[in-house]
Amino acid sequence: MRTLEDEIGTAIEVDLAVMPPHQRRAYAGLDQYRRPVEVGGVQELAKGIAESFGAFAIFDVETVLRSPAIAPFVTQTLYAIPLDLRRAACDRDRLKAESARKEMARIISTALLARYHFEPLKHAGASCHPNWEQAFEHQFGAGRGGGSSG
């Protein structure tokens, strides 16, 4: 049986695996010719990872948050991942790249789970429920969290 930790790790792993190659190289600080350049695109990547948790209510102590609210924390976590690991995720050797992405997903999910508590929503998300905001507020109360901070 899969645990919540497994689900979160898998979601992050998928986000990293389907990332367009140019975005992956930018995050690894490589240009199209694999030469070192300034790292870029970290906020966009963090936003994408945070959005993948739209089907969860995320608790920060007693406050319930929507997924965009954790994007700044994900950004900090992404910056903390060693550059050599990011570059390994861009390796031409598929096994090496896959292994590096799994390690990055483990680091990110461990950091998220150390800081936040994830609770699956009764309604899977905006794509499955036309009144997602109302469903969220019904389940967790109005005026808490907020999807626009991020």
C-alpha cells in the first residue's frame, strides 16, 4: 500500500521527469551546448511543483494552505539542491539522470513533509469539481490559507 510520502515523492518525480529539456538545463545552470551558465527558471519550476499538490490541503501548523502558498518554500528547497545533482539530472545517460531526479524528488519531498502536513481533499481538485473554492472552504473553513500568495 502506497503511503502519502510515496504519493508526494512520485508527484515530484513526475514533475521533474516531464520538465522540458530547456527548463531542466536552465535549472542545472547549463546552456543548450551543456556549458555552465547562470541558473534560471527556479521560480517557475517551484510553481509547477507546488501546483501538482492541488488535490491536497496543506497544513502549516494550524493554518490550512492551498498549493500555491508553498511555492516560496519549494523555491528555497530547489536552490538548496546541489548543482552537481541538478546537472546529473540532465545527463545523457538515462539511468544516471533518472537516479538524480529520484534523489532530487526525495530531497524535496522530505523537506516538504518536515515542514507541512498534507491532507488529501475530498474533492480531487479544480479540474474535477466546478466549485473547488467552495468545497475547500466547506471542508476546512473560509478565510484560511489563500491561493494567491506565491
